Amino acid sequence: MNQFQVENTKNTNSLLCSTPKNEPVPLIFEKIVQVEKTGISYVSIQPNHFEEHSDPHLKISIPLKQTAIHVKWQTETGKQRYQFVKSGCISIVSPDLPHETWIEQPAEQLIINLAPELISQAIDDLNFKPARIVPQWTAKDKFIEQLGIAFKQNFNKEIALQTEFQQGKPTNLYVESVSNLLITHLLRHHSTTDKIPTLPSDKLSPKKLQQVISYIQVNLERSVSLSELAQVVELSPSRFARAFKQTTGISPHKYILECKIEKVKELLNNPQLSIADISYTLNFSSQSHLTTVFRRLTGTTPSIYRKNS
């Protein structure tokens, strides 16, 4: 799925997660974001027993309230293990790892699912071979915990995940960027390697940078993904994001926002276009979203800018 979506669902399978015999998850609520090969789900689940099952993706589960979950799983050597998961613990579950869970009380969680190919690509890009991410049920990680809390706050406000978590609709580009950051963190702190290699010093050539800029300018009226931009210069998404920032000093996501705002200024000179029309034309989620971003980047509002122009 390439399109961004947020959904509120009940009694459906949790995003990108498998359940025994594909039985419905007893949800109190679920809000989801799915972009490319990343899924983020903010869920509240009723007490329940899930028989042995596995997930096709790497799953990071972040408890957000008082949580009491018992887990039984099978190690690579076939041994059965048991673990009690409570609030403050991060669970990192490997793809296709058979496990069984008992949820004792309503559990509120932020679940991030990452496709295995994203991990493999990052391992190649960062030269982490032959590292692999180690499954853990009760990891302590403040970075991931705070990331989960930030996602929850924005889901509760039903607003976007922008760079500073400002109001608006999450973009494909931003969610992909967050997933790349998270994968790098997992490889550095939760993998089998004891090495922390220096990130490659990549920069885009002037020609390739111009190709990317031209592509962005032509596509300002729609949501462009990180993968899409990376394909323009034949790099992986994570390597492209790093190279773009090393070349320009800012992330692709922020650069696109700045380009959109420059286009907004141009369109504001046309009195026949309302601010709502402009926000729609440039794919902002609402006029309020446009105003928030415009004020953040320029220090004023579109209305005042138009009046003073």
C-alpha cells in the first residue's frame, strides 16, 4: 500500500499482525498508519488469549498504560520460554517467531511493523553484516518508548506526524524517514553486532541533486514517498535520505515542506484562489494544516502574508 491512511476500526485484524486462524482481534479501538513497508498501529485490546501464531514482519510493541501480558515462545533451538511483559518494557519480535500471548487486562499499545526487506536493505547500506536484530520481550529503550508516546499523542489528536509533530496529515515521506531512523537505532542497540560502523559519507552529485529537486518541483501537488525520490537517483531510501541531508543540510521531508510554502506564497498573489483552494492544490490535509506549517516556516499566517503582499 503506497497511500497513507488512518483508520478507526473494531473487531478486525490488527495492522500487519497475524492472529491464530486469522481470528478478529478483540479491539476497543485501533488507529493505523500504513505507508510502503511500514505499519504503525495504536490499539487498545480487550483481555484475551491468543494461541500460537507469528507475524510476517519485525514487530516492535510499546505498552502505553498499565499492561500485563504473559508470553510463551519457542526459541530457534526449539525450547519453550515464558516472559511477563509490563509497562516500561519494549517487545521486539522477529518475523515468523511463533509465540502465544495472554492479555490479563485491557492493553493499550503502540505497535510498529517493519517489513524484513527494510531491515536487510539497512544492513547492506550500513555495512552491519552479518548482524541481525535480536528478539526481546522486555527490552528497556527510552528512545523507542518516547517515540511510542509521541505517536500516541498525535493519534489522540488525530493529527499528522510531521517533523515537529505538528498538525496535519502524515506523509509517506515522513513515516518512511521515521522507520529508517528506527531501523538504524535497532541495528546499533539491539542486534548481534558489537560494532558501530561509521555511517557512509554520501553526497549527491550536482547533477543528481538537480534531478531530485526537479522531480520534487513537478510533484508538489501530491504526496511523494522517500522510495520514489530514491529511485530517481538509483539509491536505497535510507542511503538517499542520508545523502540528501549531507548535501543540502536538511531532510527531504523538510525540503519538500519549504518548497510547498514557496509555492503557497506564489499562489497567494492570485486573489481568485482562496487559502482553502491553495491548501487543497498543494495536498495539505486542511487549511488549518497549511496555516500551521506556513506560520512555523515564515513566522506569519497566509492571510497576513496575502494582505501585506
